[in-house]
Amino acid sequence: MASRRLTTLYDQLNAQLNTGTGTELADAYLNQAVVDVLRTNRLTGEILLRLPRYAIDQSTAVLGLTWHDQQLAIAFNPQQLTAIEPDQLLALLSHEALHVIWRHPFRYANRADQANVKVACDIAVNQYLDQVPAGTATLGSLRRLLHRNVPAHQDSAFYLKLIEKAHLKLQPTTDKHGQLLNRHLDERQGSRPRPAKALPQLESHLGWHGESSGVNRTWRLGQLQNLLKAAWRETPQHDRGLLPGNIRQALEKPRQRPMMKWSRQLRLDLGSVARGYQDSWGRFNRRQPMRMDLPGRMTKYVMELDIFVDNSGSMPNDKISQLLSTINALGQQFQVQATVYPFDAKVQEQGIQQLQPGRRVDYRRVGGGGTSFQAIFDYLHQHHVDKNGHLVIIMTDGWGEKQLNAYGYRNVVWLLTTSRDQLSVISPPGRIIEIKEDS
């Protein structure tokens, strides 16, 4: 909510702009808006503090991110600032900061289809805002346009791919009802696109596009990374813990090089779970070997995973975030389908998530009590999970009980964040793989 100071500056700016002045007051108005954001969301405010601001009178939008001397900045039009209320300005600034967190202006600088890029990026960031800037695309508007249940909390590249597959050519703004406007369909039906003049243009992505190759691109990335590192460093640990997990993961990605070592070991397990048979024209039919028109059969190996993530009190938040990031990396690398369960002294059913190709698991902590590995096997047994068709992966620091009843489950992989001698279970079923950072 806007502060009284911001509201007062808004009223003063309205009065001065009517006289043709007010550029200095407009800058003061933006300064106070950044302070208001800083009070409610420390990380977002820290990012905005580090973005230079430039007044551009000829801009048709209120503000937008732009590259200025190879550094990301906020360009604003003083004459347009009063087109929106103070609360909308706070939402718009937070919206811009989220674009920075996911490096959208850098990632999409060389894309020609900037209208579709704007829609995809806006959909990705707006899901993390309590108040969405008017005229920007939302997940709901994309679902209505595609007539399907598009997954939430995906990367902008995922939404952009959906738009491209549907052969859409979207306008970068929505109509007064929040509907996405599809130029391709309107033109094909012999009518002009519906205008979106009911809303002022709040944001422009025009400053993203442009030459960003070679030395310039490297310089831009370095500047952007330094800005994010500084903002993250100044965000207190308590405030970090309140952030959505996907935002934390975007700023504290674990190193991927250690993962590659143990992932090669895990690949053997992922390809060893047999589940039924599939036709093969490379084999004779055993029952009728003379019938060349009949296929043979071969064992079908599938990757049906049950992944249990330790959420006990001994696991810090950043370690859980790293484990969940590892799960998403598994999904991308092996194209697996999995069910992800948080556990501590019990399996926390309210936190169960599905990992599928193109869909990531969310970053959140559930639980925080003691550790019970027995709870995992009790859960598998009680829910009659197939012992042969599933691979059970337990991601943990290893600190729990010594004895357990595995109920005959042997397709088990223990992924330890510590060394294998730290696993408390004596004679654990399955195999142990270390995923320590120094492994």
C-alpha cells in the first residue's frame, strides 16, 4: 500500500505537470515509490535502488527497463507518471524488479518477436505479485486464450514456447477485461485487432531490444549479475526466507558441475526399473517365430520415481532449495515423471508435488521436525506402491534412526548431502550416492 508521503507527492506532481514542469518532482516521486517497495519487499527494493533512472519525455509508456551505456536502467516519462495511481506504480516497479531477477532484458535482447516475448515474460513475473499492473498479461488470460489449463510458476521460456506452438501473434497489452489480443486470429478472420485504448500503456519493453553481442553482451551480463549479487547480499536472511522458492533459486543456484558426477551414477538406476513389455520389430515373436509380420517383445524400462526430500530441522533452507533445484535438473536431464514428497518425522502429504517434463517443482519448505526414514517406507507400504515398477530416491543429510523395516523395497537410491558414513541406517536398502558440493 502506498505511503502518505507517496500520495502527497502524487498530488503535487499532478498539479505541477499541469503547468508544464515537474521533472525533479517526478524523480522524487519515483524515489519515494522505491522506498515504499523497500519497506514491503526488501529484495525487490534493493534491486530498484541499484537501477539508474532516466527521464525520457518522448516515451509513450509510463516506464520500462532499458539498456543505457550497457547497464540496465529504468526509463520513465514524467508526463505519464500521473496516468496511474500510486498503488499501481508500486506494482509496476515490483513487476520490473522481477524481470531483472530472471534476467529477461538480457535473455531476450536479440529476439525479433518482442510482442510475444513481452506477454510470456509478463505472465511469468505477474504470478508473484499480489497486485498485477493493469494492461499486462496474466496466466489467466493465456489460459482463456488457449482454452487449456496452462501450468503455473513456469519460466518465461515455457510460456513463450506455448505461444509459438499455437502460432499466436499477440499484442503486448490486454483489453479492459484483461484479455490477450491475438493479431493472427483477428487478421485471419478479416477484422482488425480490437484496440486496447481503455488502459494507458504502463510498461514498455522496447529498451530490451538491440545489439547485444560480443563484448557488449558480456559486459551487460556482468553488470546485471553484479547488481543481483549486491541486492541479494543486502537482503537479510529473514527476508530471504519469506520469498517464493523460485525467486530464491534464481539468485542462489547451486553449482552444476558436482551434479554431473553423481548424475552419471544415477542414470544406471533410472534405466534399470522394469515395468511390463513393449513391442519390438527388432526381435522375433517367440510364440510364432515364422511370422515376420508380428513383432517380438522386450522389457519396457520406465522412470517412475518417488522422490522423498528431507525437510527436517537439521536441513537448512538453502540446502532444501539446492535439493529441489537438483530435482528440477533431473527432470530436465532425464525427462522423467516423478512424485516429490517432503518428509521429516512423517511424510507431509500437503506438500506433495508432481514433476513432469516442462513442469518444475516449487521451492517451499514443509515440516521441520525430526527425521524418520521409517515414515517413508511405511508410506510406500500403506499406499501399495509397486516394489518393482518404481524407483525410490531419498534426498537427505542422512541423520535419522539406525534400524528400519523396508518392507521388501530394494529399488532405493539414497542421495546424501553428506558423506556415506553419515547415513545413520545400518544396512540400508539400495545404494548410496553422495551429492556433496565437493564430490
